[in-house]
Amino acid sequence: MTARSSLTVVLAAGEGTRMRSSVPKVLHPVAGQPLLVHVLQAAPNGTDAALAVVIGPNHEAVEQAVRRVRPEATTFVQRDRLGTAHAVLAAREAIARGADDLLVAFGDTPLISARTFERLRAPLKNGAALAVLGFRAADPTGYGRLLMEGDRLVAIREHADASPEERKITLCNAGVMAFDGRKALEIIDRIGNANSKREYYLVDAVSIVRNLGLEAVVIETSEDEVRGINDKAQLAEAEGVMQARLRKAALDAGVTLIAPETVFLAADTTFGKDVTIEPFVVIGPGVSISDGAVIHSFSHIVQASIGKNTSVGPYARLRPGTSLGDGARIGNFVETKAATLQAGVKVNHLSYIGDAEIGANTNIGAGTITCNYDGFSKHKTTIGKNAFIGTNSSLVAPVNIGDGAYVGSGSVITKDVPDDALAVERSPQTIREGGAARIREMKTRGKKPKA
Ligand code: UD1
Ligand code: CA
């Protein structure tokens, strides 16, 4: 049997008024990734699986997010937001090509899995014209209710239009639907807007299917997979569900999480073997952690690649563009950004390493700062291998420090230091009498002595 072709239409044109934000709703992140991106990654993919996304006018950022994850997708703009059925029809051109299965999903239900899309398609093979994803809601307020006669789905009633009796129904519409692709347009074109909001509701497809003498069925899933996000409270709930999933997946893959509930991961975090993450660590998008690495408590890591057998933190901040070679050590109160630290580099205390490259086995003393910004632009610091930077040194970029070079503590380095050279650059210390007298004078004036 040949595989059935599919078109998935993802609706992402809503303003998301209830988020009270200037950012389009579908771009708000869960586990470091926009809501919409989660949906696009779960949607059927591959040959015979087309994707269309319906976006709002002036939502270039949404378009860019689509391009990034599913470059082959077509996007359609829905100019007036007249409801979910109206939004689907914005993609008419794609639907008219007539895939076997037409799937419709919402950009604001990020917890859905690829498997659920497949489950929903199954009834179409057996002749159903429409399959609706349903779930039992703990609090069904706001969701469309599935009206059943026995185990037959007869209609979906939106909350605003539901009677008090209907509002007691907890079986709800998740928003994901699968249509027989060849009948879909005929069905959706018949949807009107005779409801309290004067919107074209996709949910009305159910009663139309019934009136055409065709079959509509429900496939049930858990609430945690289909939480729709309309406001910030729901966004936080979805984050909680996603974090629980990511922690479980990490534990299952062999990562040691001492207090999993205190560790925040991103959807794209990758781990090698025997990685340990101590309590209270936050990992943002784009992080890979290799075998044997230990991330100590209170570290914050975004867009960084962490080599094997490294040690990070406690209290380390690895910012975008950080790359740590095998065996590197980043200690407490160290910040890195756009920095490549080769194998065995040590930055153990209180340093800022930005726009820098550091060769293998170099030791960076406490309090070393790469002065990468001169108030106008950013400059680079390059340090060779086996070098030693003494404590509290300021490396004023652009500057190169050679292999095996030694910088004396407290230096302000403004000129390149050749290989194997010794550089000490600090003002000579002056010693005079009168320290105690000055302190006494200040105390009598009620001031604290200044250093
Ligand atoms: C919708 C369903 C409801 C279901 C719930 C599940 C309808 C009419 N209602 O309600 O039955 O229980 O989802 O979460 O389908 N959108 C557009 N253009 C529009 C309107 C909406 O693109 O003109 C998009 C939104 O961006 C969003 C999705 O469609 O991603 C759903 O719209 P939303 O307004 O959130 O619908 P709900 O009221 O949540
Ligand atoms: Ca919604």
C-alpha cells in the first residue's frame, strides 16, 4: 500500500490579545522555542507531507520562524481575522491541490506530538471524512465542547454559544482536525458565521459532515498534549508540562539530575553520556553538553557547546557563542560570550571572557577581564596555548597574547605580547607616610575613608 499524502495547515494568524503583549502569540517561547516551532516540528514531515502556515498581516517575525524550521513550507496571510475556518481558507490554493489527508493544527498548542498527528489520520484510511482530536479538560471553560450521541460525534459547540447543560461537558475540542483531503474544501466552504462572535468557526465542519451523510469521529488524547495557550498563565502551565517531559527524557537518556524539578532545559538541549547537572541550573536554547561534563549549581547557559569532561560553575554564565574544549574548567562568577576556549583552559574565578579565543591549557587568573568594548565597537582578544594570565589583568582588545606568554597580575595589557614573553604592565606603587592620620581625619568628619 502506498503511503497517503498529507497537507498540514497550521493556523497562526491570531493576534493573541489575551497575552497582552506586542509579540505575536505564536512566538512566545516554551522551553526556549516559539510555540509555533513546536507545532511545526511535530507536524508530518518528509516527501508527501506538505506544510502551510497561515500568518497574520505584518507578522514578518512569524514568517522568519517558519523559514528557520521548515523552509519548504508555504505561508499564507490572513488579512482579516474572521475565525478559524476563514483562516484555513487563506490556504485554499494549497488545499485545492488535494492531498489525501488535510490536517489542521493551531500554532498555540505546542505540546502536541508527531504520534498524535498519525493517530488522527488513521480513521481517514477507514473512510471517515473528519477526525477531531478531543480531550477531557479538568476545567473546560473556553474550549469548544464535543456533542456526542452515543459514540457518534454530532457537533462542536463553542463555549460562548453553549447552553448551561452543554457547558457541563468536559470532552473538548483540542483544535486539531484531520479531513479527507478531497472533500475538505467542499466542507469548509459551507461554514457560515451565525454565532455570537460572527466568526467562521472551523468546528462547524462537524455538523456539516453529518448533514452530508459522512462520518466524523473523535480521537482522544491527554489534556497535557493539547493545552491551548491564550494567556500568560496557560503559557506558564505549558512550560511546566514541557519541562517535566524534558527532564524525564534527560533522565531516561542517562543524565544525572540531582534535583530535576530545579533544572530548566530547552527543547533542543543535547547530552552526551555521564553528564551531571546539579540543582538550580538554567539551560536556554542551542546548548550541547558532551560526555562527562558537570554543570554545577546556579549556572546559566545559552547557545554554547560544552566539551567532554568539563566543569562549569557554580554560578557560571555561558552566553551565546561559547565553545568549551574538552577538560576546560569554568569556575564561579565567570561570564563568557562569543569565546572559544580550547581543551584544558581554566578560568576558575570572577572573569569576563568575551569575543575571545584561548589556546589549549592556558590558565586565566581570577578577575581577568577581556575589555572587548571601547564604547564604539567590539574587539577581539586572542590568547595562545599554555599561557598564563595573572589575576586581575585587563586585556584591552584588540590584542594578541602569544603561546606560552606570562602576564603579571594586575596588568593592563594594551599591546600584543609575543610567544613566551613576560609582560607586566602596571603603575609603580608609591609608599608615603600619613595613612593613619588620613583615616583619623576622615572619621572625625564622619566619612568613611576612601581607598
Ligand atoms: C479554538 C477552538 C475551540 C478549541 C480550542 C482549543 C474554534 C472556533 N475554536 O478556540 O473549539 O477548544 O481552540 O485550543 O476553532 N486563528 C487564526 N485566524 C483567526 C482566528 C484564529 O489564524 O481568524 C488561529 C490563532 O492564531 C490560533 C488558533 O487559530 O492559533 C486558534 O484560535 P483561538 O482564537 O486561540 O481559538 P480558541 O478560542 O482557543
Ligand atoms: Ca487558543
